Amino acid sequence: MITNSRTWTLGISLLAASAHADTTIHYMAQGDCPAIADSVEISGPLVRIDGHEQGQDYYSVFDGDEDLFTTMMPAQHKYAQIEVDEDALDYTGDVADSTGKYMDNQMKKMQAMMQQQCAELEKSGRSCAAMPDMRSLMQTMAAKSPTTETSDTGQKKTIAGVDCEVFAVLENDVKKQEVCYANPTELPIPEPDRKGLARGLKALNKYGQAFTGLAEHLGVKPKGRAPDGLPVAQTCFDPAGQSVGQNALEIKPDKIAAERFDIPPGYSKMTMQPDAPGQ
């Protein structure tokens, strides 16, 4: 009878665990310090990230089984979808590099055309204002953009039972944020969720890195980069270095409905990844 009782208790425990096999992460903010996301929902290989920007809500879904990243825009009833497998990321990087070269060639053609027009004006006795160098003009405009730098401070923290490493984010050499990143494979969540989240974060970072060549071509290259980790906590600072707010995550076991990761009915697809120039 004792054996049957233990078996029954174990069965109930397993059923309870399976009923809450998913994970929801909420970011709790205080003061003026917007979190990187409002929430993150994880169900094995599926990861949903909810956020808002410029007054617009959006959410993105990473499908680790299909290597797809889909962003939904509820206000427009549209979605954008990109492939993030290794071949697709290589292609994206090639497209970005080709775009930079294409822009360079177009600027050279425009420069040559303006110089020819100027020469014809001068032949007819008319004056021609000095033609600006288009490449230098673009680099000058890029130089006016804020320069960002991400660096490891060497500090470590434990927040809500999660170990993380502190990185500083500087804008024009002024510290704007401190972000504590955790290794997603060490989070206190179910193993399938750890693997799904780690894979999703790695794919998103690689997608961003695919545009490094284009950014360098335009003269806009951030210094350093954040790790392939999950932001656990964040502190924001004003120009004087005073803290103006902070946010931190809250992890809860959950049972997430499958449709939370689906494209809603009535949404139309928009193109997010352009073809390479000349195609």
C-alpha cells in the first residue's frame, strides 16, 4: 500500500511538472530605464519576445526547429520573417556587403556625372560651385551619430538567484547603462527551455553581426559587443553618471498556449530582407 501511495504521489508530481513545463520571464522596471523587452515566453524551441518601440507594440517569435525569426506588427496586421540558419546568415552577410559596394559604385557614378556637368558649364563660361565628395559627405554624417561601446566591467552579480556578468554601455564615452548578462544555459528553468532560449539568442546575435561589414562601410561601427546572454538586470544613468532607473527579470514556470507562437489570422507578410543589388 505504501508503494502504491508513493507511485501515485510521483505520478501527480510528474503531471504537475508537465503542466508547467514552459517559462515566462517578465522585466520589472523602476524609474526611467526601459527594459530590453516587456516579456519573454519560452516553450522548448519556441521563444516569443514582446516589446514596444516608439509607441508601437510588437512581438517576435524564434522557431528553433525551423530556424525562423518572425516579427509581428499588430497595428499594421503584418509580419516579417527571416531565416536564421547558417546558410541564410551567410547570405544575409553577403547581401549586406554587396549593398555597401553597390552604394559605393552609385556614389562614384553620381560624383562623375556631377563633375561632367560642371565641366560643361565651365566650358560655356558659366560658373560651377564646388562639388562635394559624396563618400566624404556620408562619412561626415556618420561621424555625427553617437558612438556606442560595450565593454566587460569584470564585475559579477547574483540577481534573483541567477549569476550574471556586468557590461557597461557607453555613448560618446559617457556611461548610459550597466547590463548584467546571464548564460541562458544556466538559468533555473527546464532544460528544453534553456536550450531553446540559448539557441534563439545566439541566432539573433549572429543575424546582427551579419551587418557588421555594411556598418563599417558606412562608418558606423559600435565598439565591442554584448555576449550571447540574457539580460538579467539593467541600470540606466544620466549624463552626470547618476542612476535614473533600473529593471530586473522575474522568472515564472508557466503553461503557454501554442497559438502564442503562431502568426495571427489576417496578417499579411512584408519583405524584410532585400535581394542583392543587380538581382
